[in-house]
Amino acid sequence: MLDPRLRLVRANSRVDGVETGQYLGRRFTEAFRLDDPDGVEQFMKQVLAGEGPVRDRLVRGRLREIPGDRDFLVSAYRLDGPDGPEAPAMGLLAAVVDVTERQRARARDAALTAVRDAVGGSLDVAATCRAFADALVPGFADLAVVEVVDDVLRGADPPVGPLPPGTPLRRAASGRCDAVRDTVAGGGRERPAGVTRRLPARTPYALATTDLRARLVPLGPGAPWPASDPDAAHVVAATGAHTLIVAPLTLRGAVLGLVSLYRCGATEPFDEDDVSLAVAAATRAALGIDNARRYEREHLIASTVQRRLLPQEERRQAAVDTAHVLLPGRDSGCWFDTIALSGARTALVVGSVPGEGLQSAIAMGQLRTVIQALSGLDLEPEEVLARLKETADRLAHERAALPPADALQGEPLSAGCVYGVYDPFTRTLTVARAGHPAPLIVGPDGRAVALDVPEGPGLFSTDSALFAPATVTLEVGSLLAFCTPDLLSGERAAERVTRALARPGRSLQQLGDDIVYALPDDTRSAGAALLLARTGTVADHLVATWDLTPDPTTPATARVLVRDRLQEWGLDEDTVEATELIVSELVTNAVLYGTPPLRLRLLLDSTLTCEVHDGSTASPHLRHAQTVDEGGRGLFIVSRLAAHWGARHGPDGKVLWTEQELPGA
């Protein structure tokens, strides 16, 4: 009971074991040594003035005979005199309930809830550790340090405890309250995230990773172990830490790391109940770190597979300059390719298999291998994608037949691809696409447009629509940009890309860099691929073309023309003789079985290409003639003399072609 001046005039006999007689006559705020005495006096005066009672106001203070901060629920009621509420009050009836332990239990529950909410939402080890530290500071600890075994961060499996002294530990995250942050910043060195230390022997840290049990460690001047760990001793001295909880991050007997929690200054010391909470929180964090570690390891494997399945070097093309940009990220299925085709043509390919992990990288490698094989058959772009989709359908069927527990059995795959062929002699680009953005074309004048090509179904989709090509004639020096969808998604993304491509006087590599600089951050984290190509023509002095008449003397004429031109180019005699024989057989085949017009073309590049065109669509077949046969050995001879040969068809007939490797090319 308090008088009108808020002095204690009567109290129950004991408060938490302390005689209350010694508090009589003192002001209420002096007896309980409140943190906010002015605020408490203000609401008590309002109660005295008749503004109504106050119930269960939480205040913080200390009792003179009990060390440490306490939490109190204070209620105050006005005591009216015999003259009623209109007269001045006789005093207050105050009820004070010590709820320190209840508040501590609530704080522990709140801290554990914060850990459960914060940890596990990221598949990044550093982000998981940072979220764990932030969840514990400042609500539960003043300073938190999370360290992970260095080999674990490098992709190795966590070692089985106990950890030997000297094991490298890398600081993954730390958190500190404002008071500790100001202290460290003002007077001492701070160990930032990413630094490594070796587990010091004969310290609480080493003991916790030996028996895999958390421990409560008082920090005082007489502690013997800080001499073995100068860094920890400095932290204790700089922050004024008085108690430490050190808990191992363990999972199924394996040790992933260590968490150290400190309380400093005037904060209440840790107790055994806090150790139980630290163990529960460390268990949750260990599970989140292990999940992130497993994901990062799988992502590392997938990224390695992706890099090994992509072109390992720039391939020089006859009439096209190319450059590429590959942004690593979550998607492991982005790919690009430039494929040299017969007749100095070049196939330009970009595709993507959205998704994270090894299965996307494997699917990407399978599709890229198939499209390389199909391109060697001299098929039109729409035929290539149709055959590629058939292969993708078979892969999807095989994958669906796997048992549910198989690692490759997961979400259904999806994929897109754009395939274009550039012919430098006609300066045409023919493109087909399967669930993928159309390429961008920038003319020599800097005007950028997207090629108008119908979009076909995605490679793993159930859509059975046909693929339709589009053909455009390009000016020499035109720029082509084949992009994965992520580069063109988002607000004004296409505008940023086209604006970067339209800058004159830039090399292809510089243009690729400019596009990357202009991308938003979320695109770079997802991963993307970009293939740039600048078109050209084959130099006239490296090409020889003759229109021939289909008569019996034409093969002999062709041999003479070829010999003269190859000698003019300075090729060795063995190559000249082999080429004469190849041309003789091809021209003879065209004279006997083809239809006019008949044309012969030689192309000198890193290889020597011979092409014979006629108006027939019938393709010859390689035969193995019997001993008594008088014919049937022509293509067999050609296949032995040439490194590659084949036939491609067009609207005006077919072309038989060969490629010969040149010594010293």
C-alpha cells in the first residue's frame, strides 16, 4: 500500500524471500529500483487522479537483496477515503508480481521460433548461417559467432566427431547487438566473416566438438583456458562478455561446425535453461546448413558437368565471327553452339533446360549431342527441331519410367531451342525455334529487330504442332543475337539488350559485356547464355565456281579445271591428285544420274571443300561393288579420299559435297 506521495506504508511480509520491512517509507520506484521510474510514477499519479486503474503493466527493475535484472507486472488501484471518489485519494494499492522466469521462458520460445522461421529458407550456406545468427541476436545473445568446418564449405562430407585440435574452422556469420558493435568498433580488432582459424586445444570450443555436447562457460578473470586462445580472450575483454554457451553443429554424429553465444555487460547471464534452447537452435541450424551444403555440392557438380558439355574453345567459321557470354547461375541447362556445316554454312544454336541440379545439366548435354549429330545430316532447321523433339519425347518417356526413388526422377523437364543456319553465298539466315525467343538482328545501320519466326512447341511439351522456318536475307556485317529467355524477361529487358547491341564500333566481346552490365541482378543469379554472330562472305579468291554441261567429256574438263585452280592455290601434289579423282567421280555421277543445271564449286578454308550441284533430288548411296562388277565404286573411292562427305537438298536440286583435311592447315 502506498500513500499519496507513493511511499510504501504497508507490504506483505516477504518478497522472493526478502523481508519487506526494510522497504517501508521508501518511494515505490526506489524500493524496486526501476529502469524507468519516471514512467511508473506518471501512470501511478494518473491513477491517484482518478483516471482509472492500471493492470499488469510490465516494468523492469532490481531488488536490493537479489542480484540481476527482474521483470515485474505492476497493477495499481486508487484507494478512496470516506468522502468518496470526489475527495483526494488516501493512496494506492499496488500489486507487484515477479514474472522474470516467465519472461525468460517467453524470450527463449521467441528466440527458438525466430530460428525456426529464419533458418531453412535458403539453400546458401552463408545465408543460412547469417539468418541463424540474426535470429539469436539481440533477443537471446549479445554476440553470436557461427563457424563451419572449412572442408565442409569446400564440398566435402562433414567429418565424424570428435574433431581433432587444429581443424580449420571458417567464420560463416556473426551477429552482435548495438552495444557490442560499438565496443568492438571503438577498441579492438574484429574477425570478419570468411576468415579461418584452427580449433584451439584445451578450450571449451575443442571440448564441445570432442564430446558433441553444449556447455555453459562462465567468463571471468580466473578462467584458465583463455591463455590457449588469444583471439577468444580478446573478444571477451573487448566486449565485456561474462558468460558463453558453445554448442556443436552436429547431424547424425557428423560435425558441421560450432556456434558460440556470448552475453555481455549488464545482460542477465546464461543459465542451464538457455543451454537447452541453444542445443535446439543448433540442431535446427545444422539441418539447414547440411541441406544448403548438399544443394551447393549438387549445384557444383551440375555446373561442372555443364561446363564440360559446352564448347571448350572458340571455333573459327568460314564467314561468321562469333562470341558468347555464359552467366553461371541456378539454371544448369543453358547451352550454345556454333557448328560448321558444308558449303561454308554455319549453324547457330542456343537452348535452355530450366531447372537446378544435375538432371538439367544431363538433359542439356543429351540435347546438345543430338542436335550436333542432326546438323551433320544437312537437314533444314525445322527438320532438325522436329527430330530433336522426337528425341526429347523419348528421353521424357524413359525418365518417367524410372522408379520414384531414383535421383533423376523429379519435376517434368521443359526445354527450348532456337536453331539457325547462315549461308554466306546467298547471305540468308534460316531459323526455326522450339519454345524459345527469336533471335535479334541488328543491321549495319544499327536498327535492331526481332526476326519474325513462328514459335514451335517446347521440346518436352505434349504439343504436336509443326515447326515453321523463317528466312531472311542479311546485309554483310549484320549482327545476330541468340539469347536464352532469361535475358529477355523482365521490364524493358529487350529494350536494354537491343540498345546495347546497337552501339557502333564495338567488338562482339565488348557488346556481350555491355549486355551483361545492363542486366538486372536477378538475371545474373538465374544464369543465361548469349551467342553473338557477325555475318560476312567468303573471299572471292578462295572460291572457284564453274557451270558445266552434262556430256561425257565433262569429267575430264572438270579434272583440268580443278588441277589448274589447286596449283594456283599452291596445294601439294597429293591433294591435287586426290581432289581430281573426287571431282571426277562426283561429276560422273551427276552426268549419268542427275539433271541440269550442273555446277562445280571449290572452297578453300581450313579444309578443301568440293561441291557438285545438279537438279535431281535423288540421293546416291554408297555401294560395295563385287569383284566382277564394272561400276559401283565411285562413292566408295570418294569416302576413302575425303574426311567427310554427304548430300544436301534444296528447292532446286541437290549438292554432293566432300571435305578434305589439308596438311599444315
